Amino acid sequence: MIRRILIPLLASGLLLAATAGSAFAKCEMPNPPEFCKSVAVSLNIGGGGGVLQAGLRETVTVEVSLAEQPIEATSVVLTFARVADGSVVTVPAAASVRTGLWTAEVLLPNGGSWTVVADVVTPDGTARSMSLDTIQVAKPPALPPSTTPITPPPATPIPPVLPIALGLAGLAAVALLGQAIRDRSRRRTAGATAAVGTARAERA
């Protein structure tokens, strides 16, 4: 059973290698076919077939090849244009350690359909601009609902203790003052009565 599976896989691998070798050999001939001069660029999102999401910074990979062989391009720049309003986002890519593989950090502000153009400068200094497939970008993630601020319960009014205390103190002071006046009046009356009694006694 395993042998039946391995044999077709091995045959397919050998066929692909032979095809690539024959294509590369054709490009080494004095009059190479036209495809040997064409630069191909492929864009991979999320490992291939993925969808970008607006508002999030995501990494995409770009593969650059010439005659079906990876090449060391000088620079790669991606230009994203939104179909709905024509807004443009330009993202320069960075070369990786693998030949022909570039990476770019993409942050698109809105969802919808975006066209992609790759501007590539090949090792010989030739600048090429290639339109890639239109991609779909998901809308930004929904923000969590804002929490309603909690209103503290109204504070219970504090009874006016101080004014009442001051009023009671005032009343007490008035009462004490009245008592003092009455005591003084009584002393004066008693003194006057005693003086009159003394004078009458002297006359007698």
C-alpha cells in the first residue's frame, strides 16, 4: 500500500524537476524564449489564500522569480489601492535570507476590495511594475461596547448640627445674661431696702 503511494509521488517529483531543468536549459540557449525574460511576482497572504483585516498589521510574503527561478531583486514595493475611494497605501518590502523571498508589514485602514501593484527592480537595474490579483480586506474588528459609568448614589444630606448648636449656645447665653441681670437687680433692690431701714432706724 505504501509502495503504491510513494511511486506516484516520486514520479511527480521527478517530472517537475525535469520540467524545471528543461525550462532552465531553454533559457541558457542562444535564443531563449520570451518567458525567460519575464519577471513573475506572487503575493501570499496568511500562508496563501488568506484575507487581510483592516486595522491590523499583518505580514505578507512576496516571491520574485525570473524564468521560473528565484532572483535577487534590488527592491520590492507594494502599492495597495482601495477600489471604493481610491485611497492608496504604499508598503516597501524587505528581503529575507531566502533568494527571491520578500516580506512586508501591511496595515490597511478600511475593508473592501484593494488592487495590488508590485514595483520590482531586477539585478540589472530594470524597474518593472506588475499588477497582481485584487484582494479582499475584512472590516476592522468591532470595538468592545463602552461601559456605562456608574453614578454614585446621592449623598444623604448632613443635618445642620453646627447652626443648631450655635443657636442653642446663643439661647443659653441669653438666658445666663438674663439671670445675671435679674440677680443684679435683686441685689440692688435688697441693698436699697436695707439702706431705707437703716435711715428710719437712725431717725427714730
